[in-house]
Amino acid sequence: MPARSALVYGDVNLNLIDGSAIWVQSMVLALARAGCQVTLVLKAPVKTDRLLTPLAGEAGVTIRRPAEEKLLDGIGPNGLTPQQASTVLSAVDRDRDGGRHDIVVLRGRRLVDAVVTDGDLSGRLWTYLTDIPQSIPEMTAEAVSWLTEVANSSQYVLCQTEELRCFLEGSVPAACGKCVLFPPVVPPAPEVAGTPAEPDGVIRLVYTGKFAPRWNTYEMTQLPGLLAQRGVRAELHMVGDKIHNDKDDPGYHNRMRAALGEPPAPGEGAEPPAVVPANGVVWRGGHSREGAMRIAASADIGLGWRHPSLDASLELSTKVLEFGLLGLPVILNRTPMHEALLGADYPMFAAALDDVVAIVESAAADPAILKLAASRTSAAAAEYTLDQASVRVRRYLDDAFPRIEVAPGTPKLKVAVAGHDLKFAGPLLEYLRQQPGLELRTDHWISLGEHDEQASQAMADWADVVICEWCGPNAIWYSKHKRKGSRLIIRLHRFEVFARYPYGVKISAVDQVVTVDKHYAQLTAEKTGWPTSKIVALPNTVEVGQMDRPKLDGARFNLGLVGIVPSRKRIDLALDVLEELRRDDERYLLCVKSGMPWDLWWIWQKPEERGHYAAALHRIQRSPLLRGAVVFDEKGPDVPAWLRRVGFMLSTSDDESFHVAPVEGMASGAVPVIRHWPGAEGVYDTRWIHETPAEMAAAIAALDTEEQWREAGALAKAQATEAYESRQVFAVWYRLLTENLPPATSVARYSRPGMR
Amino acid sequence: MTDDDKADVALSAYAPDEPDEEAGGELAPAAAGAGEAAAQSMALTAERDQLTRALRDTQRQLATTEEQLRAAKRSATMKLGQAVVQAAKRPWIGGPRLPLHLYRMWQEGRGLRTGPGPGEGFRSDDEARWAKILQDAGAGAAGDRFLAAYTTPGLPWASVTRSGREDLADGLVVAGVLTDASCAALAPDATVEQLLPHDASYVLEGSGADLMLIEAAALLGGAWAHAGDPAATDRGRRLADLVDVARALGKPVVFLRNAPSYLMPYLDWLAAACDAVVDGGLGVQLARFNPIDLPERRGTGPVYAARRDQREGPAAKRLLDELTGDGSGSVKVIGPPPWRDEPGVYRQHQVFLAASVEQAREQQACGARAVGPVTETSGQELAAAAEAGPRDLAEIKAVLLDLYETQATPVRLAELSRQVGLPPRPVPGRRVAVLAGLGEAADAGVLADSVLSQRLRPAEVVVWLDGAAAGVAGALDRVRAEGIGVSVVTGTGVADAARAATAPWSAVWEPGVTYGPATLVELMCALECSRADAVGYVPGADFVFTDVLDPAVARTELYRDGASPRSSWGRRGLRLFAVTPSPVTSPVDSEKELV
């Protein structure tokens, strides 16, 4: 398989070693180790090659130096401006031997803005944004508009944390389906010379980084004294040389400076002083990242405790991970993100200085606490290594480019897709479009029965394979205008089975009819009398990678229902289930994600539909068991984020062809609870299928521990992945273009009743 | 088709003269019967298939016709289209005629579009009835506002704990993002509207709320769960919208931080958007947490009515481990009771190790001794508490009185109101009028002294002159000067005074009697616990409901003309609560109050 190619640029000066520079280095290495040919374009002239040296030795990495190579006039000493960078990137991309890069990885808001505006690299961008709004009030209409443009231009939007991903998806609909995780990468720890110091009864605390009010560095300097009052001998080693000038606290700089005591002599500080100051605070001065890590490695506890105002960040501090890589326990704030990282029972969460003192005191008395904390930080850091990043990138590349390679010189198969509404076929079209062995065109009908007949005729003449999306007038037309030697495939959804269109299709011209499951294959055969040998079943698909996210606290008690319109979706039965559960446990809630019937005039004009919803809403308000227990969440594409709050996915419909929502729920780890609509057993494992709302409720209540529920959810996830993961299903579609699949059903035309 | 015909079809289809292999070529009578049944079944199947084929043929014809119609539509001009419609609608008028089958199709299609009328196609009578109502009312234009079409303001909480006759219209109306437990805490003293994410804005607009309360605990579970989490930005946005609506309507917004901030660090913006941010909960609701009907025997060993939290800090964890052990410690972990059951559980034990200060207060209000949250000395304190045995009622009432004055929900509500600048007005349950007759000038002075000495000041004093009016003005002015409303009625009895009183509760005071400073506070505290219609002193009965009493405080309306005679209150279903005055804090100068 030919290697993918990536163009990487960060609006970052790689001469200054900081988090963003390390990110660029890590991204290049991760891409290269995932099998990519990487072209890194530098922002500024090279003054130090400390970050570039590891890249230069990496296979497949090319470094372009716009300043040195004079790729553009007017490059200043600080390197490319965002606009200049956009110009250079376009040129480098255009001039690449072997064609343009498959992906373009960018970091930096202003840079992304320039590139998106230029539009030359649109569709191939992997954008990484950190300096974006991270709270609801900050997410203004202008911000949403800009982020929408970015998302539309991006193949992926890389998010550092799950929190940021969910926030973006919940705020910017265009970002849904494009946001993927790219957590910080922790570079390997430096070799630590010598052996750890022998325990001497002194607890050594270490802080590395800048000295600033919200980083609580001044408060930290009180720790040795406070601990001494409790009989604990402790030292605080402070690594860093940048003291913040705070405009709100003009005295801070001097206060902090005084609290640090004497700085080490130039060139020293790597080794601890012979004599520790009386107040226990040892200022080790500024050091390289490796130097700082070496000093930290000889300590007992790292300090990452900060002011609570920093808890709202949607980004993860790499400091914790770096300490973790050294096997160092860390005292830090308790936040949902840190709990997810280290466990809610991590023993070193602190909210105030008193807590820090108490934790150190406890740890000094009980080494098991240190051991437990160290094991947690180490395990957490192991998830953020370069190897892990490389695995992630490889998966994203595979998802983005699911290509089935063909031998060079093989003529391309000409595939046409015709239909009035191609939204259900979108992911399939995207997949087919990626295939080097195909040329794909679409005949987009104006409406169900309206089209440009000349264009359709040209398409029929051109195509080797025609796929009719929906079995409507389009299928009738193409069955009557099929070019000899071409292949015709009809994809039939639910509504056509009950419509008259199939009877107008010239079935002898059709090679394959695709339904979503065996039940509909059988129904189609029975209703139309078409030869069963032509009817195959290919299920709908689900993006497992998007759905698979950690569940939120309390999700086990949330039932999910996606889509309540029209009334055959039967929200009334979902209410029955909920009422039954709440008789014994009022923690159960029903979360509905759906459009509303009054927004669809063709639904709302029907009295029986209006009656259904009015009765349901009245019941929701007046039933003591339901009032306050049903939430109508906003409809929208942010289903994967929404599923994080859902523990059970309901399907209460009278009938469905497939019902993808429970499958998406399964992929998220929710347990499906399916009413036995006709054909349900063709889609879902019968263990999830129940006859009545009471049985559905009983099945939910039976999973009455967190462990049981998680176990059932894991099984459901495995089933969804195996059967409905999109790439696997699409691969079968690919085969279908050139070969007939085994029929989905064999309807015995005169079999005895009850014997089928 | 007759049964015989069906059998014929089946027989011809399945060649019945072929010998049955298992029967060895001979049909036994029973087997013959089974064969007939099978033939019947086959015949039915064959008929069904015939009909299916016929239906398919029809459908094909229809599909062909529809195709013709579409072709006609495609090729026709607008004029022709109009003519077709016109011809279909009024075929009796001269002009172009439609082919008959196209005309029928048009009619069918029209019928399909129109759908069945009310009474057809409904799953239940209920749905049909609602459809009819909506059809008449033309509902649906409201859009998402329709989600709140059946919301009943305050309904779920109206009957939680307060007496059915209490009118809270003059009290505080609180709308908010609230837990069920908080609604139950507020309901006895305020009108509560619990908002949901999908209807919050609409309900708030129509609720007449004085203030909006956003409770942090409500964002941890329930309908608003995770609204403070980036994983539920949709709910967070609705919360932000709700704040905007409240501000636009001029309703102050209070953020009650009664959950650990580390569980919701992403809510800085909410705190900034609110008029006030208040730490802590809604106080002790004595209507729920009280010692009424304490079991005769209560658990004597200390219990911990909470879950051991994996978020416990190392120090707290160590201490709790020491006390609770693996179920063998001195403190038994009974877990957190559901919020509705909390008062009952707290009444069943004498000693608690409390998980929080708030829980300790509620346990104390239920008559228990509470120690905690856990400290180094908790073990000794628990041992001492167990050793001391159950609290007697006098001790419990002293605790209650303290809670009533400092920690009860009405106190908390007053504090919240003050923080957002609402008028300082006690909840209706704490507004009491003193009704008194003045026989002589000195009585006014005694009355004024008693009123002004009360720990719980009355909302108003209403007097009638039972003799000379001269000389009372000065004393009454003293009362007025302290902000207590004073009115002098022209009648000569309690009923006239009660008629003029505006407070929902009244105490009738005898002329010339000095009432101890704790008189009103003790009575109103008992009232807040019992939510009775009247409270009075009954010898030998303390903190129990009774059938008969001479009221010390009762609903004002019960003193008015036309009210039932006191002797019938119990029979008429009024709730009467007996107390014994505290000998220390509430000396009663006269035996007159005692029955």
C-alpha cells in the first residue's frame, strides 16, 4: 500500500522549546511512525536543532526551511506570518513530487484562519486548535461561525481532550463526526543517572514551571514550614526562573522572589545544594525540560496543585503526565478530568493548602499512599506516549483513507449513484469516492420523481454500475434505460416496500436489490414477487470510533430515545417503560433526542398524530411517576456526545427497517432494549428483544449493578462493532459492485403456514 | 371460494395421490383427518398467494398508471395541469375530462393526504380526545412552547408537606433548577416551580416567580444532569438561555452552590451571570425533619447514613476506616437513604456520625445526637453520645428552637431574598398576629412589653378597646416604632380583631398578662414542625397531635365570625397540635392558656 503523505505546520517557533513546539515534534513523529511521508515546514530560521535532530533521523520525514530555502520573500526574523505560511504551504503542497499531500496538519488559530480563508488546502486539513472559546458564553455566534468554516474545511478537528471534543460538537454542528482525540504526547523521560537517594526521613516535594499566582507557587513555599509544625521533615525544590508580573497583584513578583530564597549559582542547580535553607525551600533555577525532569526524578512528590479558576480548562496539563512518566506521585486539584485520568479514589487530590499539608503528612506516615498514587500517575502517563499517539494516528489515517488498492493500469470502474435524497448514502459515497479503482458520479434527482432525463441517460450510457438510492421513480427509470453490459443495483429502504414503486421496476434488468436486513429482504420478495436470488441484505452502518466514549456519571439510570416522530415510534410505550421502572427507583429518567412533530406539518396535520403527542405530553406532566423524569434534549448531530449520558437505548417502534439509533447506542456502550417489532431479531441479538414494555423495564431493572450494566454494554458494543462497523460493511458494498452476493432469503412460495 | 374449492386447489398443487412415506402408503383415519387439515391449510396458503399475486398485478397497473401520470405532469404545461385539477374537482362542468382511472387515483390520493378523521386510526380513546381538543383549539402554532402546554405550576410539590388550606400566594414564588429534595424543602414555605431543560423558559415566563434559583446539586443528577459539563453543552446552553430569560424578565437569579465545586469546575460563567452566589443548601425544613412521633425504641449504636465516598481525603478516609471498619467498627454504615425516607431513618436512631454539617442538623432536628463530620475526636464524642442515651423532648425542643431561629428553611429563604434585594418579608408560616383586648391603659403597656420582648416578633398587633381608650396610644406607638403594624379595631372581641388581621396566624393574648420572650417562637416552631391548623397547650401532651385543645396560635380565619366552634375543630378534620411550654425559656404567667 503506498504511504500516505502529510504536510505539517505549526505556528510555533521550534527554537523555543515549549509545549506547542513539543507538540509539533510529537505529531511529526507520530505520523511518520504511522507510515506517513511527512513534510514539516518550519516557521522560523533554525537557531537550535534540539527539537529537529530527532526528526532528521526519522525515516520518511522531510524538513522544509522556508527562510533558508528562500521559499518566499520578506520572511522576518520571527519567521512566517500566518498569511505567509498559508502561501508557503500551498506552494510546498503544489510542488510535491507524486501529487499533493493527503493531509495537512495545522496548529494555531491565526494560521488556520489564513489557510481556511485561502481555501487551497480545504478538505485535507487536520486542524488542532487550543486557543478557542471553552465556555458557553465565550462561544458567541461569531465564534461558532468561524469554527463552522474551520470544520467544513477540515477532514478532522483534533481535540486534546474528550471534554473539548464534546464541547466543540455541542456548540458547532459542523464539527460533529469530524472531531477526534489527539491528547498531548509525553516525550520519553531522560535517563536518570545514578540510583535514587536512600530514604532519609525527608519528604522532597518538587515543582517545575513558571512562578505565577494562579499556579499557587507562593503558597507552596509555606509547605516545609507547615509540615515541620506537624513533625514532618520536608523540602520543596522549585525548578524554574520565570516569575510572573501580575498586574492585579503588583507585589507578587517581589514576594515570590523573596520566598524562593537564593538562586543557584550560574550553571548549578542540577544537583541539590549541600546545605538546605532553613525554611526548606530550595530554588534550583531554570533548566531544560530534561534537566527539570532529572531533578524531579529524585523527589518524592510532584506538585501540580493550582488555583481552582484553572480547573475549568478543557486541556490537560502535561506536567502531571511528565511526573507520571517518572513514576512520581502528584498532588493536584480534583477535577472531573483528573478523576478520569487517575481515578476518583486517587489519594492526592487537594483543594487548599491545608489539604496539601494533610496529604503530605499522610503520605509520610503511610508509604502505601505514595505507592498507590505513583502507580496511578505512571499508568496514566503510559497512555500518552509517542507509541500510543502513533497508534491513534494510524487509525485515523485508516478511517480517512479506507482504500482498496488495485493493480497499476487497471481501468477504473465507472459507478453512478442516482437518487433524490442521498443523505443516507453519504458515508457510503464518501467511502467509494476514496477508492482508487473507481470513478464515482452522482445523478442527483430534483425530487422523488423529477430529474434531468438527458443527464440520466448520459449517466446510464457512461456507467459500468448504477446504484439507485431508494427504489422510487429513479429505479423504475434506470431499469428501463439500462445499458447492456452494465450493472444495476437498487437500494431499497422501508417506505418503498409499502409503496407502489417496486411494481414499476423492470426486475429483469436489475442485478441486485439491497435491503437492510433479512426481514425486509423477505418482505420485499413477498410483496413484489421478485426473484429471491437478487435480494441481498447489507445493514446500515455505525461509526464505532465516534460513538465509543466514556459514559458520564449516572448514565446507568438514563434511558435514551432518538426520534419520536411519527407516532409509530411510540413514545407512549417508552413512557410505560419509564413508569414501570420509577415505581421502584426514581433515579431513572428518559432522555429524548428528536425533532418535534409540530415542526413537520405533514405529520402535525394528522389528527391521530396530534392526539398521540398531546396525550403523551399531558401524561408526562400529570403522572406522578413521569413529571420531571422526561427530558427533551435538543435534536442535532451531536449524538455521540449525547450518548455519553445514556445507559439504555430504547426502540419502542411499531415497525422499523433497521433502527440505527439503538445500534449507535450499542457502539457507545449503552444497552439496547428493543421492542419486538417485525424483523428486530434480524438486526439485534434476541437477548435485547422483549415483547412488552413491562418486560423491557424488567430487563433494565435486572441490570441493577454498575458492573452488570457495564458488562452488558460491553457485549452490545462488541456486537455492534462486529456487525455494523462502517468500514467492514462498505467493503462488502465494494464487492457488490462487481459480484452478486448470496441471497438474503429463500422464500418458500408454498410452504405451510408456521413452517417458515 | 368454498372449503372444497380450496381443498381442490391444494390437492392439485401438492399432488395428494402421492403416497405418504411415513404412513407407508395407507392413510389411517386419524392421519386422514390430519391430511384434511393439512390440505385446508395448504388451500388457505394457496389462496393467500393467489390474492398476493392479484394484488401485485394491481399494484403494477397502478405503478404504470402513476408513471403515466408523472409523464403527463412532466410534459404538461401549467395550463393543462390546472385544467386537470379543475376537471377532477368539478367533473360535471364542461371541459377536459380525465380518464376515469386517473380521476379515481386523484380521489384516492386526496383521501390519503387528508387522512382519517377524528375517531379513526387512534391507538386509544385518550389520543382521539386529545386530537379533537387540539383540532378545535388549533394547537401547534406554539411550536416548542407546546412542550409546556400541560405544565401545572407548583403541582407536584403543593401537597408534599404543607396543609392543604395554607395560602402561599403572599409568600415567595421560587422557580428554578432544583432537585426534588430541594423542592420538598421549599414547598411548605414557598410556591415552587421546578423547571425542566425543555420547558424552562416558557414556564418561567408564566410562573410569576419572584426569583430564580439554580441549585448546583441539581446539575449533578436528574433532568439537568451534566448541564455544567462540556459533555452536555446542549443542556448548558439551555441553562444559559434560562438565565438570560430570567434577567430579561427582571427576576433575580441566585446560584446556590450546594455541591462540591470540583464536580462542576466548568460553571464559572454561571456564577458570573447570576445576581448572587450563595454557598450551602436550603436549610433544615422542620416540616420534614422533626421529632414528631419518635419511635419508642430507637437504635442505640452510632450509624453513618451515607455512602463511603471514594473521594474522601486520606485523613477523613483513615478516620472513617477506624470508626466503620469492615462492618465491624463502632459505627455502622447504613448508606444514604432515599431523600423521601431521610426523616424516617433519622428518627430511628439515637446517634449518628454525620457526613456533613447539613446532615447533622437534620438528624438533630429528628431528635438524634449527631457528631461530625468526622474529626480526630469523633470516636470519643460518639461514645459519649451513646453513653448519654436518647435526648429527652425538652432537650430536643431546645435544639429545634435553635434550628428554627438560625438554620431553618425560612431563615435561609430570607437570607436569599435579602441578597438579591427582595423585600424583607417572613414566609407566611412565620407571620403571626397578636390579637388582644385592652381593658385599661396599663394593659397596653404590658402588651407592648410582651410583644417587644418576643424572640419571634409578631407581624402585627390588633387590639380592641375593652374599656377606656385613653392612655394606650403611647404604648402602641412603641410597638409601631419597632416596625410592627398596629391596628385598633372598633369592635369588642376576638372576631373583630381577626377580621382586621392580615397575618395568616393569630395568637389571642389576655389583657394584663405578661408573655415570656419565647412564647411565640416556641408555638410557631411547633407549628412549623407540625403544619397543624392550631397549636395549643395541653397538660401532659407535648409535641403530639390531639383531638381537642384551646388554641394558643391558630389560623386567623378560625377566629373570625362564622368559623366553626373550637369544640368541633377536631371533628371537622383540622389538625391540632399540643405542646407543653418550656419551663426555662418560656415562662407562662397565667394558667389561662392551659386547658
